[in-house]
Amino acid sequence: MTGWCGWYAELRKAVLSPVVLLTVAGALAAAAAMALYGYRNAYRHFEDGAPATYLDEPAGAMWAAAQHSGTFLGLVVAAALASALYAVECESGMWPSLLASRPGRARLIVLKAVVALLLTSAFTVVLAAVLFAAGRTAAGVTGFATGDGPGWGAAAQAVARSLVVQALFVAVAFAAAALTRKVVGTMAGALGPVVVLAPVVGIDGITPLHPQTWVAAWLRLPEEAQYALYLWTREPSPGTGALGVEALLALAAVHVGVLALAARGDRLFRPAD
């Protein structure tokens, strides 16, 4: 099964996966709730320039969606996609059969990873529509006058920066899937380090070397939008002394290497067979 049939099979598998559907629905709901909470606080404190008020414009909603896709919610979606496209097949025992019918282990994994990256990008677009609807609803109910938000140029730049982080998230998630071969293990392996390392991000001497700081610096996350338009733990000024996109790409390369080494242990049949 090659060509368009292979693409269609992987896309269909991901889109129809209960793990992916429930995860995406939860991520959309969480993002909308955070946005409405941020808008309410801006309205109560008359902060017409708060980032949460940008959502009543399409460009502002797209900018905010990029912030989410490049932080924790984007990682959650990437982990769900790796679970549906790779870990489920390993856990169910279908992976050897796929390798037998579609030779080329590396090519098949790359196909799955590219599909996952495409769908994380599609998640950004869907999330932008949800956030725009939430922002317009909040603006209509409150009648709150907002300041000028980011234009389409800033939104496009945010999306491009977010895409780099999404590629890192996909590499992390697929490496976790290759190592654990289970859905729960994939989710835990992808999300666990972020949760565990979050409390130490503010320790002096560690902050510039912390991967979450690299992400925050690359995305140029606004401090006032933390826990409102994105969910990520970082220092208030991540750009100071933080490594750049090179560090993120190097980290992604490390996880790709881990994925390649873990996948080399795959066999069409076990010796007992």
C-alpha cells in the first residue's frame, strides 16, 4: 500500500481514532475556557490591551492558536497522534503485519510522523476558529472595547514559529511511542518530562538551559498571557540568555535518533514464530 492509499490510510486512522478525537475535543474546550477566563479578567480590570481581548479578530485568534499549539496543548495533541498512528499498532500486535505488507520501516514511520505534523497544523486552524468564536461571543456579551491586536503578519510569524515547536513535539511523541510501545506509555513519556521539569524552570543557573525556556524564547510568549492564552511554565523573560531555534532543532534531532534506534529492534516475526 503506497502513494495516496498510504496517506489516506494514515489520515483516516488518526482522524477516526477515539484517542485523538477525545484529546482534540478536550484541548479545544480547555483553550476556549482559558480564553474566556482571560477575557473576563481583562473586562473586570478594564485591560483593553490584554492578549485575551485579541480573540474577537481573526488574526488575533490565529496568533493565540499558534501560542497554544506551540505549548502544552500542542504537545498533548502530538502525543495522541503518535499513540493512534504508532503505539496502538505496536500494542495490538499489528505493527509486524504492517511491516510485512508495506516494506520500508523508516519510510512508514516518516509517513506517520508527517501525517501527525500535518494534523497538528490543522489543529491550529480549528483552534483559531474556536477561539475566534469564543472571543466574538465574549465581546458581544460584554461590549468591551479592545485595543489593536496582532495583525496577519504577526499571526503568520507566530504560526511559523509554532510549526517548528510542533515538529519537536512530534519527534518527542514518536520517540516515546517507539520506546514504550503502549498508548499510556506514549502519553506519559511525552508529557511527563514537561510536567516533572516545570517546577525547576525558575532555578538560577538552570533557566537558560531548560528546554521549556527555549520554547518560550522561540515563540516569544507574552508574559501577561501565561495560563490565559497558553499553558506553559517559564521564566518571565525567556529571551535573556536563552538558546534559540538551534537548541530546539538539536533536541528534535536527538529524539529522532532515539526513535531510529528504538525502531531498529522491530522484527516482522519474533524468533518463537
